[in-house]
Amino acid sequence: MKRLLLLLFLILGIVYCVESNFLLLSSQRMELHLPDPYSEQVFWSHFSSDYLRFCPAVFFCRDKVKEKIEREIPVDLSIKFRSFRDIQVSAQPLDVWIVLVQKGTRWYMSRDGRIWDGDSVASKYIYGNNVDIDVPVWNLKDSLPIPIDGAGEPGRVIFQSALPLSSLKNWVEEIRKNNWGAPIKKVELGRKAGSYSFTIEVKWEKRFISIYLDEDTERWPVISQALPKVMKDLPSGNEIVEIDATYGNKIVVKTL
């Protein structure tokens, strides 16, 4: 037994000496493709330089590193081995799918439901002060809870949306494709009687019109088809109009 242990220690010693002299398990090359200096700073705060000294550590730790970094910057991170000692790190910024505004905070959301403060340092570095002009911007009523899960978690910047993602995608698409009688000026999401509700504001001729909807999108095409006649029949002299389409099969019009 002693001879076996001595032989084992001898072999390990030889392996250690060879590796120390020739660095056989060290990274030979590492390519880093990150969108900005701040992202690089976050990356190196979680990726130990010791990993480069011992490549197998990268293989076992990369998922954990990816998870940590994607909680701090709005990117999809990839850590790949092009060969055993050749590592490639790249990050693709998340596409902003919708902007949700609540109490002065602009929440940017990607299509997969990740959401973050558009004024955070990480977001400013990647997106600057503005996002694509075609991205819809909705307002959230102050009475709604903050639209993120995990608020208050130390160091976390990127969250998951607290809003129902599949429903949100459906609402966005239905509002986009239906004709609301005039160009949309504002969309506001709230809750009424335990369900989500919507206010769509349009300007038609010289009138400011608020259209109230419930979350039943199957009714929206019928409502939108009725709006041109409703607007045409509005009495003259009223600049502010409310069209309430939350009463089942009827539409209630109020002029102010």
C-alpha cells in the first residue's frame, strides 16, 4: 500500500512539474467581445484570472459566470471553447421590445421577459439615452405594483417581468394591428375589478379621445371597427371625449 501511495505521489509530482513548466492546462488564447468598458468591468468581477491558469475550471464554472453577469448587464453572454485552450467570450445586447413607464422610471423589456431600469449604468452604456423609435412605449398606472420580480436583491440589475409575458405579447400585437380611429398618442395599462385594463389615447381632428378597454382581446377588433362611426357621430363642441368599451356588447360615450 505504501509503495502504491509513493508511486501515486511520484506521478502527481511529475504531472505537476510538467504542467508548471509547460503550462499545458493554461489558456493559450482568449478573445473577449463585449459591447462596452462597463460590461468588461462586470465580466472580470466574476471571471477569475485563475480560470485562465486552469482551463478546466472555465468549463465547469462558465454557466455560473454567465448567470451572474446576465443579472447585472442586459446581454446574452456566451463562453465557448474553440479548442481546449482557446476561449471565446462574446455578449449580444438584448433587443428592447417594449418600454414601460411608471412613476418616472423607464423599464426596458426584452421579448423573453427580462426587464431593467433604462437609467441604470449598464443600460446607459449599451443603449445611451434612447432606444429604437419603433419600440412601443406604454405607461403603467401608479396603482400597479412595480413590474419586476426580485426587487431589492443586492447587486441585481436585470430582472424577470412581473407582468404575464404571453398576455403582454398578445396585447401589444392586438393594439398594433387594430385601427383605433386615429394615431395612438398614449397607451396606459392598469387594473380594474381584478383584471387588466387599458386606456388608449388618440387625437382625432381637434378632439382628445380616451378609449377604455378590458383585457378581452377577442372583442377588440369589433370595437375598433365601430370606432369610426362612433367618432363621426360625436356632438360638436366637445374637445375631450371618453369612449368606454368595457361594458360587454355596448359602448358608452362621455363628452367633457
